[in-house]
Amino acid sequence: MRILVDMDGVLADFETAFLENWLAQHPEKSFVPIEDRQTFYIDEEYPAEFKPYLYKIFTAQYYYRNLKPIAGGREALHEMEKLGLEVIICTSPLSDYKYCVPEKYEWVEEHLGRDWVKKIVLTRDKTLVKGDFLIDDKPEISGRDTPEWEHVLYDQPYNRRVSSRKRLTWSNWQVVLL
């Protein structure tokens, strides 16, 4: 069985890093607490005039490199491999990829180990990647092909309105996938 695992919002804590940076850089501006997020895209949660400030945060050098791991993710991936499952990190880079792409590789090497760098697939279209399951926090995945994988939602506040898919956290992944 092949398990595709998204990175941001599933293995790496994009949300907390964004909010910490936002509060540090723009303490005078309003913010949306993580638990109140309603949409996948952060820029949809904030006024249009804030967009340049938002993008500046997550396109900055070291943003992706410094994301903290989501608790239990590393252990779950290693356990999946011990069970004989093929695990591939399937992640989408930003269009403004200057720092994002190399930093995703650096993050994986630091938090999962050098061997995991060989298990990364970077793609803007995850429907092109073959697998049995895709664990992703994005509520809707679309692309050129009809995916072979089943989309399993990694639980986040902004995707809780979706009830039509299996949902997991790193504490219940075995119940959901096996």
C-alpha cells in the first residue's frame, strides 16, 4: 500500500508559524486565531489590503525551514514503514518557490532523516501521483487526472465542515488507514 502524505499542515505546522510571525511583525493588525479559521487559504481569512503582508511572511527565507513538526507525524511515518507501507511525502510548493522548495527538502532531512529526502514528490498537481491514500489538510484536491488515491483529511479547524471524507490525526491514523 502506498500512502502519500502532504507536508504543510500535516507534518509541518504552517498555521502556528504564520500566526506567530503575523503577531510579531504586525501586532497592530487584526488576526484570525487558528481555531477560528474557516478556509484553507490564509489570504481568504484576512482583508484584501493585508495580502502583501501575508505573502511576505510565508515567502520569506527560512519560513519553511523553521516550521515546527506536528506532534506524532514523524513517529507515524516511521511506524507506517515498519508495517511495510510505502510512504511518500507529496507536497505542493508555492508559485513563488525561491525559498520554499529547498527549505522543504531541508526540513525533511532535519526532522525525518536524510533517507526521507528521496521520498519527496513536489508537484502542483497531486492527482498525477499514484497512491492508495493521500493524507492532506486541503479540503478539496483537484487537478488534471482523476486520482487513484482516496483523499483522507488531516484534521484542521479550516476543514472541519467537510464530512464526506475520512479524517485522521496522528493519534488515530491506524484506525483510519488499516
